Amino acid sequence: MNRTVTSLALLVAVGALAGCSQKETVSSENIKTAGIAAVMDIKAENENSSTVEVKLLVGGDESNTFVILDNGDKLTVTANGETKGLNAESEGIYKATVGTGAGETEFVVALERPDDTPAPNSVGKLPPPFTLGSIANISRATDGVEITWDPSGSDSIVIDVTGDCIDEQKDIKTSDTGSYSIAAGDLVSPFDSDKDKTCDVTARVVRARSGSPDSAYDGESKMVMRQIRAVKFQAAP
């Protein structure tokens, strides 16, 4: 009997944990602006276009409870003299595309609320765009990889190196000096079955800086401005 009760309790606990990980939603008409954590990501992959994504959360920036805009509440973005409304990509996630990715372009994200405190002034500027240098095809065993770009000197850089036949290297943080080196032998295959394979490898470089969320939001709100570029090469054994 005790074993049965213990097993049942364990199943209930596991079920409760699984339920906690599920996405939940709440209407904005039930939430004050100060209770909304806005996570704003503005990214440009070229100089002609940027994607603006805003997640609205209750309970901090890592919450799984998303705010659905209701009762006349809406998000807009203004950049390069253009103002656009953000549309719901999914529950609590709003997106828009703006026709510029030029460096130092100022983006203003505004939450309009007819019946509560608005948040009209989340502001950030895109970091400078850059070009990645080409990378020759390599042998993983004998060749290093030199990733190069136009440096700015003042922004943060994050690099991901991914491919089907290598152990992926992600979230590499480095200074914006214009180069990052991977030594010969450091790109290894995670499985024996991949050691003799040749595959395409992508080096993705992100130049990022922080913007300033409107002070009316929850204090865990964030605004990140990013320029993203990628280059491919082949990696042989």
C-alpha cells in the first residue's frame, strides 16, 4: 500500500511540474503596466531591414506567463521616420519589420494604453553593421579558423559555430576587436560516426548593445539591439 501511495504521489508531482512549464496567458486589461516585463529584441541581418520582437510577460523576464494585448492596448515601433504597429506572432509575442538596418538608427518602442499608464519611450540604437570575412574550407585536424569582421571596438560580440559534424560552440563572448581564432583540432566531432565526415559549418557573429526600456515597465524589462551576420565554410576530417 505504501509503495502504491508513493508512486501515485510521484506521478502527481511530476504532472504538476510538467504543468508549470506550459505557457500561460493573461489579458492586459487585468495587468498594470508596472507588472509587465517587456523583453524587446531588435535585430538586423542587413542594412535594409530590421525585425522588432517584443515579449510581454508577468512575473519577470523568465516567466512563462504571457500578456495578450486587449482593450485597445497596442505596441508600435518608430524608426527612420516610420511608425509601424506590432502584430501578434503568437500569444504574448509581437513582431514588426522596419525598412532599415543602418547603424545608429534609433528605435522607439511604445506601449499605448487608453486605460492605464502607457510606456511610450523604450529607446535603443542599432550598433554599426559589419561584413564578415570569407573562411576557406578546412581540415578539422590540421587547420585553425580565423573569423574576421569590421571592428567597432565598443560593442559586445557573441559567436556561434555550428555544423552537423562538429561539436557546436555556442555563446562565445569576445571583445569587438575584429577577429576570433579557433585553433586546429578544436572543432571536434561529437560522435565516432561523424569523425570521417565533411560538413558545412556556419560561423554566426552577433554585435549587440543594450537599449533603455521605458521606466513604466517592470524593472526586469530588457531591450537588446543586434546586428547579425553569418558565413559558411566546409570542415573536412
